[in-house]
Amino acid sequence: MGEDISTFDFSSYLIKHRKSVEAALDASLGPERPEQLREAMRYSLLAGGKRLRPILCLAACEFAGGDSVLALPTAVALEMIHTMSLIHDDLPAMDNDDLRRGRPTNHKVYGDAVAILAGDALLTRSFEMVALRSPGVPVERLLKVVGELSLLAGAPGLVGGQVVDLECEGKAVDLETLEFIHLHKTGALLKACVVSGALIAGASADLLDALCIYAKGIGLAFQIIDDVLDVTASSDVLGKTAGKDLVADKTTYPKLLGLDESRKRANDLVIEAKAALKPWNKNSAPLLALADYITNRDR
């Protein structure tokens, strides 16, 4: 059976790791030139947020028996890639959004050109974090992490998912295509977080397989809840523009399945994700709690 999480203090766990992630993010972009580019990078990278992705990386490292401190540079790298994707997604040529994490989007403050370059700089800095700023981690493990990040950030991951997403705007989309989009846009990043953390710890092939099943489940569940919140929550609560999927005429899980069935689908996916970890009892409480957090969040 999996670890009993009833006594696990998830709130304290989140606070502890968020503090370490925020400090590491701040330190990753020190005084450097050109100043405008650095400011644009910091504007989005340090804009707050749940920091769910880097925390997943740290939790997966712990789950695999590793020291999460060694995974912190990789966790920062993953948040940089996530931030890059948000900056680029918000651009007029993409989702054309004006609000992100409760304040104007990057291009609204710095202009389209600098926003694009800030995203590019964050992406390349992410590889630097892994390759050059990860002391104490065996080189062969870092090489595997670089491979994961490459797959995540390119055509097999975020870029491919975004292209299909753009192609499908205003068109009827079936569930298979919708899941393809979200497994690549949302799921690929969550998978990379979980796998990278485990790789830093030197996880076995069997453990990595189980974590991939876990990551796929929470990745789709996360996006389903995002789709639900886009319909049910306000912009003030979300910190981003609510109802934008409807305006863009995008196919979403609520549009295909309805709200109740969408919530049920997300819950079922989380149950499947957690079940994948049952053979491994030790250190599973943070990952189990994170899976529940995904479906119970309100933003």
C-alpha cells in the first residue's frame, strides 16, 4: 500500500519548498547586462505563482531517495521553461492575453520584441542551470536531465502542443486531439519535472516508469481543472483572464464533457496517478498530496 498521508503536513511542506525555490529563482538572475532584458526576465520569473512544477521536481527527487538540494538548480530550470512558455503564450501572435498572475503580461510592459527575447533567454538559462550550476550531481545524470528538458521544450513537447492548439482554434476537436494538446502543453512539463527530479536521485527504470504514469495522470488532471476554472472562477481569483477559452472558441474538457463529468475525469486520473506509486511506500506523501492538491485547487 502507498504511504498514509493523513498525518503529513502538506501546508508546511509547500511553504518550506516555496521559500527555497523563490530564493533560488532570485539568485539565478543576478546583476547582469543588458539591464532591460534582465528586468523583463525577472518580471515574469519572480511574479509568484504556486511553484507547483519545481516543487514536484524536488518531491520526486526525495521520493527516489535523493537530496532535494541537489535538484534545486533543475527545479529552477523547469520554472524558467514554464515562465518562458507563459510569456510566449501571452503574446498577440499566440493567445493575446493582457493579464498573468494578477498583473500585466510581459509584452504589455516591455513590448513584444523584448518579451520574446526574455523568453528565449530564460529557456537557454534553464540549460545553463542544469549543465553548469548543479554541483554535486554526477555528469551522466545531468546529461539525462538535459535530454528531458530538450524533449520538453521542443517539438515533442511544448512547441508541438502549442502548434496543434493554435491550429484547432475555432474548430471542432475530439477528445483524442484535446488530450494530445494537453499532454504536450501541460503534461510534458509536469512529466519533465517528475522525471528530472528522479533522475537527479539516480532512480531505477521501474521507478521512472511508475513516475511517468503518475505524471501523465496529474498532467491531464491539472489541465482539466484549469479548463473548469476558466469557466467557473473570476479573473481576480485566477490572476489571469477568465473565460478566454470561450472567447477564443477553443475546445475544452467542459465543452466536450460538461463540468461534472470533467471533474469526475480529473478525479479518476488522480486516483490512477496515486495508484502507480503504491508499490513504493517511502517518501510518497508529498507526491500523493500534490496529486490531491491539483484537483482541489481554486486557481
